[in-house]
Amino acid sequence: MANHKSALKRVRQTKVRTERNRQRKATIKSLRKETLSAAESGDVKTASESLSKFSSAVDKAAKKGLIHKSKAANLKSKAAKAIASAS
């Protein structure tokens, strides 16, 4: 365990940031599942709305450095492709 005051603070900060990142990644995963399930069921309107939310969340995560910008582009592209093939 850390002994210095600054090191203890870094441990606390890391714990908070790790939890925040976990929550954001979980949100992205659930939005992705929601979008793909709507596309599979053929509900284009719901799928389009959830794609918008999903794209926004992915872009924000890429902007913050949570995921790489190329991965963000790949995720959005695959989701859009799934919706296009469903309709």
C-alpha cells in the first residue's frame, strides 16, 4: 500500500475513475445490445433512435479516451450496417 500522502490520493482517484469507466463501458454495451436487438426484430424506428443514443455515447467515450477512436468508428459502423440490413 502507498505510504505518501500524494500516493494515497492517487489511489483514491484511480478507484473513482476506474468505477466511472466501468459504468460508461457498461452503458455502451447495453446501448449496443439494445440497438442490435431492435435491428434484429425489424423495428427500424426504434433501432434508429437507439443508434443515435449509442453513437453519442461511443463518441463521448472516444473523446474522453475510454476507447480508441477507430474502435468507436467500427462500433458505430457495425451498428449502422445491422440496421441497414434489417430494413
